[in-house]
Amino acid sequence: MKGRYIEPFVGTGAVFFALGPRVALLGDSNDDLIATYCGVKSDWEAILASLKEHQAAHNRDHYMLRVMTTRRMGIAHYAAPTQTVAMSTP
């Protein structure tokens, strides 16, 4: 298809958003990133509500406590993921 923008590694999408093509095919090897783009496209209001809840629950004190806990537990704890989130793309 002529005039279609194809981006195999979209990353932040800076070029895509700057160009603003009418038709595009975006890809990336990061499944979480693609799931995020699909989520924003299909239900940005729900994502915004979720981010607001997260912001309200995680203030500066929360992050300072995490930093202090991480320092006590060492680099292995910091490097290992503590939570796995499964996302499916629509």
C-alpha cells in the first residue's frame, strides 16, 4: 500500500507522532510497549483512571520507603522483578 508508514521498532513513537501519518503499521519487540499502545488506542479513559489511582496510592513517601528497603536488601532484590503483570493485546 503506497503512503503507509511502517515502523518496525516504534519505541517512543517520536517519528510516528511527528509525521502523523493517516495509515501506519507500528511494531516493536517489547510486548508491554505494544500492549500499552493498543490499550491507549482502545480505552485511554480507563488507562487514565488507572494512572490517577496509581498516582494517588504512590506518593513520595512510598518511593522513599522502596528505596530504603531496596538498599537494605541489596542489588539482587533490586534487579529481580517483584511483580509480574500479564497484559493481553486486543
